[in-house]
Amino acid sequence: MTEPILPIDESTIERLVREFLACQRNPVLYPQDHPLCRRAIHKLLLSLEDFWLRENPFHLIAVGEDILVNGEISLVKYEDSLRRLEEIFLYHHIKKILLFKGLTEKELTDLFSRLSFGRPPLLEEQDHYAIGEGIYLEKALLQTERKTKDDYTPSSKGAIKLYNDALDVARRMAKQVREDKILYPKEIKELSWALVDFFLKRKDIMVLMAQLKDYDDYTYTHSVNVSILTLAQAQSLNLPQKTLFEFALAGLTHDIGKEVIPLTILNKPGKLTDEEFRVIQNHSLEGARLLKKTSGLPFVCAVAAFEHQMKYDGSGYPQRRISGEHHLVSWLVTISDVFDALRSTRPYRGALSSEKIFSIMREGEGTTFHPTLLGRFIQMVGIYHRGTLVALDDNSIGVVYKVNMLNPQRPVVKIICRPDGTLLPVPYLVNLCEHLPGSERYKWTIQGVFNSPYLQVNPLDYL
């Protein structure tokens, strides 16, 4: 009596998909005949043979934003696997992959050598592709790249949601590179379009989000902040929208090379040895290599990763072998990178004030930074940036509402709190450039940034 054929369970599907992805990833890291590649192919084939006892063929099909196994089992619950398969399908223009009983290890090896992200898209020039009698691929209808999401309303709440989503994307990007040594570009490209789309509607809120200090996880907030600040600089230069997208993406990925550095060095609390510092310095080259081989990313991403530590006068690292000016994106990313690093709380020091930050950055004018672009950035951000809580000389408290480009120390301020400490029911605006009648003295002057746990207000509510 023959044994009954058991139904396909989800654990079998999850194992098959993971083994499929391992086979696709390995040729990027190792030669095709490497033992790891051969073992992965053999392991997948054994699992397929077990699957074929239940159903033949095994096939993966893209349906909207999901991928189904044999038309029935969704991969939505396996988020990481689904995202990686989506990247493979999107890059190679694949709608469906069918693997038939009887295919050989040689045919599987051939398939995965062609599914690498370093190879030309498999179905770019043809509607279907077959390898022997065991493998068949069908082309997907091309779709316009989704530039942004629909759920980011141009408000403070929309900005907070977008920023938090951006942090999640940055975390997943870092995890991909540290664990798999591969970057899947679809999600970070969608995020960059979302940032551009929101920024063009509410630039003021997005720049403020990049300067708030109450976020953890410096590695991820830094990537997002550099992206937003680079985008803001690029927009102030009236660059076209596609360039804004590319520069935002370059800011997001500029430090991706740090994900290949051992965590023992990257997170070392004490002073680095000379050798450890050389390893840290290598992140620029490692990041550029990774981004250059990642299909679908604009070339400026690799350029910014490679050049952002070189400094304006070329005295940084890595040393250039060919003379010439750096790319504009690198100059902008360098400014954003240093500014955000100085204004962030780190294990070895607190966040610096805007006055101190700009004093330090001005010392690097013409050496570390492009002098004209640095001047524009300081004007754009302001010593007291939009959204800063400040105390005036009459003891009232306000929120910087508008930066004064000609006199950054004298912005327009929205007064929200009386000198006696009570909140105003109706806040009002004052211009700190306004003089007392018949006098050259100013009516109001900022005493300093206000930072007290007793006044619980969200500056975004007053902008």
C-alpha cells in the first residue's frame, strides 16, 4: 500500500525559498565552482525533489506586491524573503519562475549564475527564457517605478511618519549589507522618492526633522538626516527633481561601507589604534565598491561614498590618484555629514550648539568644505534653525518660525510662553530684527536655546 502524499506545509515553502535565495546570493560572493555554491545547489535540489513528490512543477509568480508559491501560498509573512525575491523579479523583469521535476544541478547552476545582480537583466530583451527542459521563466509587463507612497500627508504628522519609516528602511539596508553583503535597491529608491515628494511640499518640516535631537540609533538617524540635509542643499541650488532624488539616495547610502567593518572596531568606546583607524578609513572604498556593483542605483551614490571623506582640498581619505575636482554631490554630502555628526549626541560627548558647530565648520572653510556651499548651508539652516525653542531677554519662550538669511542670529520667533512661564492661548510672531522706536537697540534678543523638562511642548505644533 502506497503512503498518502502529504500536503505542502508552510515550513517546507519557507525552507525552499531561503535555499533558493542562498543559491542566488552565493555567486555574488564566491566563484561558481566554490564548494559553498555547489553545496547550496545540491541542498536546494534535494528539497525540490521532496516538493515534487507533492506537486510538479515548483513555481514562483509575482502578483502585485506579493509573490505566490504555486499560485496559492503567499510570502507576505516572510518579509525579508519576499523583499529579496521582489528585487530579483524586478531587476530581471520576471513574472514567473517554473522549476520542473528532473532538472539537473548543472541547469540550476546556470540559472543562478544568470540571476546575479551583476549580470544584465535576464528578460530585458525577450519574453521568456528556458534552460533545458527543467527551467522556464516568463517576463513581467514593465511598470512605472513607484516614486512615493500615498500616506504621507504634508503635515507634521506626515513628516514624523515618513521619518520613522525612513529609519526602518535604513535599519533594513544596514542589515542586508552586514549579513548578506548585498544591497537591494528597490526600497531605498522608493524612500528617496518619498523624501523628495514630501520635501517639495513641506521643506520646512523635513529640514526640522533632520535637526531634532531626540532620536536614538545614531547609525540610522545619521543616514536619514544626511539624506534630508543633502536634499535641502540640492533643492536650494534649483537642481532638477531627478537630481534631487539621486542626491537624496547618495546621502542615504554614503556610509554604507561601515556595515562591512567589524562591530568590535565600529563600536569601540575607547581610542582606536592606528590599524583600527585604517580599517575605519576603508569604509569609503568598501561602500563605493558595493554601490557601484548594485544595479539600479545612480552612479553618484558610489561617488559620494568614495569622496565624502576626501575634504575639499583633497587632504582627507582615500587619497586620489587622479587630480581634479570632486563631484558636487560629495561636497554637499560632506557638509551634511559633518553637521549632523556634530549636532548629535554621541557616547563620548554631548550634542554641540549651533553656534559651536558653525564655528568649527567655518574653521574648515576652503579646506574641509567648499567655501561657497558652506556659506549657503549656514544661511539655509541658521544658527537658530526653524523649530528651535529659544529664550528671549524678556524671559518669554518662543519657537524659531523663520530663519533670517541675512542675519541668522535674528530670526522670526513665535512666542508661545509668557515671562511668568504660562503658555499663551494664542501665540504670536515677533521679528527680532525690529528696533525700539527711535533707537538702534533691538526690541528682543535671544538669550539662548531653551531646554527644560518642565515645558513639555512639541515645536512642530507651532509651525
